[in-house]
Amino acid sequence: IIWPAMLMSMEMPLPKKVFGHGWLLLDGGKMSKSKGNVVDPYLLAEHFGVDALRFFLLRTFPFGSDGNFSNESLINTINVDLANDLGNLLSRTVSMVGKYFGGTLPAAQAGDLEKDRELEELVAGLRDRYEEQMEHYAFQNALAEIFKVIGRANKYIDETMPWALAKDESKQARLGTVLYNLLEAIRFAAVELKPYLPDTADKIFAQLGVENKGVESLTSFDGMQPGQPVGEASILFERIDIPKKLAEIEEEKKAAEAEQKPAVEFLPDIPFDDFCKVDMTVCKVLA
């Protein structure tokens, strides 16, 4: 309301769009410094990392809507989405490439298996679906599209069972195709995750052994070159023990509150009879 009114008063052009974000609520109510129920983002970043905190806020709260914050939901999002779904997918895939192909990207063999086609079609359409959501500032929906790919890739591992293929020498080509498809799916996801998880995305690219060439590289499902070295697997996000971490945060909060001294030192209360003896005068300062 105020910003367009100021522009109108100066006869300046009005904005074509005005963005309004929601409130982060705590226990269903607005955070207030006077109530002391604020959440320190610096403290959260120290505990969980900036990437995880940014991801949680964009993943959980639709832009423009209010959202109820809790440490439990933050930790649960890290454990489920980042440590389990994304982290395990990357770690398992890169580890299998190292174990079965000496850390060199295998070639994908042409095939028309239904499982391969389902994964490839879902991944190939990610950019368009993602951009459509971003155009509407539906950041949580754009992330949901990325995690559809991540979820499908995890399911693809269970369906194809690469560890079983590795036991059969005659199925090496099929094993190579499966791992190539997984790596390519992860690459697509990492490119689109970059705005949300900038530092983490770079770690993913390092493990994949590729550079981030941006959305322009997402035109087809063949961006990785067979024969190129793949990096070593490492953990992106450690799973967090929820009760232990919550207790740790609570102890830090109590310690911080104990160090804070009251802004004003008040004298002891006086009885009502003494209060009646007090003469209060109101005056106006003229000079």
C-alpha cells in the first residue's frame, strides 16, 4: 500500500509487481522480541549450516504464506530430504561407480526398458516444470519437482538392483547403463538445486566429476561423457539425532539468557500506604 502511494505522490511509474512474503510463526503466533520467542538465524546456521536452513525455509513455507517454525520440523527436513533422499542417492551411486567401474563413468547402452524410459522422461522434463513454478514464485513447488526426480532415481535403484547386476559378468553393459542414468539424473537435480543449496550443489558436482554448466546443459539426457573420472563419495548431510540436538539447542538458549542482564535495575516494590505519600507532578518543558 505505502510504496505505490509514495510513487503516485511523486508521479513516478508504479511497479508492475509487488511481492509480499509471509510471517514465520512460532507456536502459531508471531515472533516478538518483547515476548522473547524469537529464533536466532545465526544460531541455526551454526548448528545446521546455511544451505540446510535456506532449503528448509523455501521447501516448507510457500512464498507469501505464513508458516509455523519449529526446530523439530527443520531437523526432520534435513534428515529426510537432504541426508536420506538426496545424500544417500549420491553416495550410493558414486560409490558403485567407484566399486564396479574403477571410478570411471560407464557408457549408457541403447535400450528401451520401461524403467529407463520412465526415469529419462521425468528427468528430461524437469527444466520446463521447474521454470514454470519459478515463474510463479512457487519455490516450494519447484523444489518438489526436483525431489520427484530424486525420489524416482532412488526407486530406480531398488528396481534395477545394480549390486545384483554386478555379480553377473554378462550384465556389465546393463550395469553401466543403470549407473549412467543415475548419474545423469543427479546432475539434472544438482543444476536446479544450485539456487537453493549453492555450496551443497558444488559438492555434488565435485563428486560427479563434472562442472556446473547451468540450465543450458539440461537440454538432453546425455550431458556426461563416458570414460570421464567420477569423484569420491562423501556424506553431504549427517543424520541428526533429534532429541540430542534439541537438548543441545535448549542448553545454549538457557546459557545465553543467563548472560543477559536486565536493561533497568528496579528498586524493591513499596507498600500501598507508602505509594499514597508519593507526589507526582506532570510538567511541560517550554525551553
